[in-house]
Amino acid sequence: MSKKKFYIFFLVFFLITSCSFDDKTGLWKGEKKEKERISELEKQQKEIINVKNIYSSDKPFLLETKLKKKIKLSKPKNVKDWKMHGLNHQNFLSNIFLTDVENNFLKKKIGKKKFKKSKITHSPLIYKNSIFLSDDNGTIYNINLDGKVNWKKNIYKKLYKKIYKSISFSIYKNKLYVSDNIGFIYAINLENGEIIWIKNHGIPLKSKMKVYNDKIFLLNQDNRVISLDTNDGSIIWGLRLISSFIKSQNLLSSALSKDDDLIISTSSGDLLKIDSSSGKMEWSLNTLGSLLAHATDFFESSDIVASGESIIFSTQSTVFSFNLNSGSMNWEKNVNSVATPIIDGDYIFVVTKNGYLVILNKKNGDIISSSNLLNNLKKKKKNTKITGFIMGSGKIYSTTLNGYLIVSSASSGKFEKFKKIGEQITSSPIISDGKLFIYTQNFKILGFN
């Protein structure tokens, strides 16, 4: 073969393979249309941030109730791996084994904070002694327990650099599945960080991801529920719901019951039960009562917890319990928290945004105890809010926006101590193998035992 023919062959081969990569990933397909879509998404993000600071219907919880007798808790269970948002498919968090929080064994800055106005940091995942995190530029990191970076991956081209990235991910069959608020869904090899496949859905994805039985479950910005094949990202089924003009930075929740039903909430405040195999909707209800009354609220909710025959979750103003089979309401209680309720035996533990640890009766929603945790901070530090909490070996560990870890007794509800973290915290802490992990808003990962 002559040199001229060789160069022509090489050029043709390069063009063919490049086009193939385009079809596979959708990264550059329809470039003009994609530029227009991304430009509109940039405008939406600015509008969300500006409007959200003005409107709110939060009604602060201000009731203190003394506990008459101590609560008996279950034996702490050791959790080795944290492979998805909410720990498991049911988002069921109970009494997890934790040694202590006196020793700060890990303190590592990961990535850079590019978007000052972005207020979202998602909790890390932990699997086989590796920690998986993301920053607001969309870079995924795999680090070890000493903070050493095993690999990092960023799929985003120049076109997407002005969009902050809100990432949801899940570990399934030795792969990391990722979705974002731009519309990308992709799979990564856990060992080396190599991309396995990428799909551009074309519409921002607005829910936390669940992966089960070789299917990925997500909700997009237009309130369409989709199920995708884990092997290549192709759509298995889709369910179109009523679209909402409510746009938010917050990722909405989903859960899978023990009977493989998908429970998901939408930006309109709708709660749905869907057959995860077929995509057939079994029931639907609205938790807001009046959609117009909440149109400026940018609907937020905690993770949906599937516990036995009950669905329990909280919103900006209310903790709900619904019957899993029928969708009928068991009870509701005016307690404002968007952190995931923790269930242990007959009790539900909630920490409100304004710092009240509230213990509820699971059967009827009655308040058993409530106490103000923020009262124990110094006067200048009380003006903050709770951003997450978890139960570890019979204690409640709550994080605050202004960088404190508050420790209280789960059995009595009483404050015990606090620890200054020193950075803003916008995600819930997690516990793995007896260790507590906190990921700060400035992308610093801290480990305590």
C-alpha cells in the first residue's frame, strides 16, 4: 500500500469511528440544537437560584415535648458498603454500627468548587474500601480511605462548562451508573474509571437513581419516569406524567419496595406506585393538596422510605405515612424536614430544618418527644439549619449548614455534644464499617471513628 493510499485509508477510518462514537454517546449529535438547549438550561439555573431565595412556605416547627420514658432501640447493624443514595432500595436507615467520632482519620479536599451559587452536595458512596464522590463540575472521583485518588473522570466538553452538575450515582454489578441534571446517563468501570457507555437523554434528569434487576430508574424534568437497560442505556419503558413548570436544584426521591414496586415523587408533589417490570402505574396521589398554592415552593422532599406496608417521607412542612398497597393516607404530621426519616422498630426519627429532634410513633404519627438541638450552640451559631442526620449506635448525628456535627441520644432525645467541622455542610452524613463520613459544600471529605 502506498503512503498516499495509507493516509486516505486512515482519514476515512478516523471519520467513520468518530461518527460511531457520536452515535454511541450523543455528545456532539445535533450540535446546534444542543447548544440552544444548554443555553436555555443556563438561564433556568440562574432563575431557580434567584427565585428560590425569595419564595418559601416553610412553617417552622417550634414544639418541645419531654420524653416520659426511654426508647428501646434495635441492636446496631454493621454496614460495610453504601452503594446507592439512601443506602438500599427502600432508603431504610435504622440503627447503624458506629465506633465513635473522636478520631478524624480522613481529611481530604477533592476537586474544586466552580459554582459559588450552587448549594447542593451529594453524599458519597463507599464500596470495597473506595469512596466515590462528585463535584459541581461533574468530575467523578474514586479515592481510598487515606484520600489517595485511584481515578477521576469527567465526560463534559466545553459546551457544558457553564452548567453546574448535580450528579446521582449508584453501584451495581461492579459498575458505577451516573445521571445528571443536563440529561446524560452513563456507566463507568469501577476498577479503572473507563467509560462503558454514554447516553444523552436530552432532558435534565431530576431524581435520585435506583438500579435493580438490570434496570435503571429515573425521573426527568418533564415528570417522565423512565426505565433503562443497564447494559447499554436503552429505554425499556417510559411513563409520561403531568408536566410541571416548577424547576428545582433538588433531586427528587424514588424507592423500590420488597415486592419490586417503584415508588417515586414528582416536582408537582405527586406520589406514584409503578410496576418496575412493565411501567404500569398502580396508583397516584397528590401530597400538596393544591398545586397552585405551592407553585413557588420548588417542591422538596426527603427520600421515600418503604417500610413494611408503609411509605414514609417528609416535605418542607409535613411528615406523611401512606399505605403502600392502596395509596391511602395513614397519617400526616406538621413537622418540616427534608432529611430522610430514620425508622427503628415502632419509632420514626426526624430532625427538622430549624433543629428539632422529633420522635414519632410509626403507627399513628403521634409525637413522643421533641427537643431543640440548636439551643446548645453558641448564640451567634444558632442561626443555621440542619442539612442531614443519621443514627449511629443509638445516637443521632446531625449536620448543620454552618459546619457543626451535633450528637444527641436517640433513646432519650437529649443533646450530648457537638463537634465543629469548620465548613458548610449541605449533605447527610453516612456510616460505613463503623466510620462516619461527611462531605462538605467545598468538596472536602472527612472521616471519623
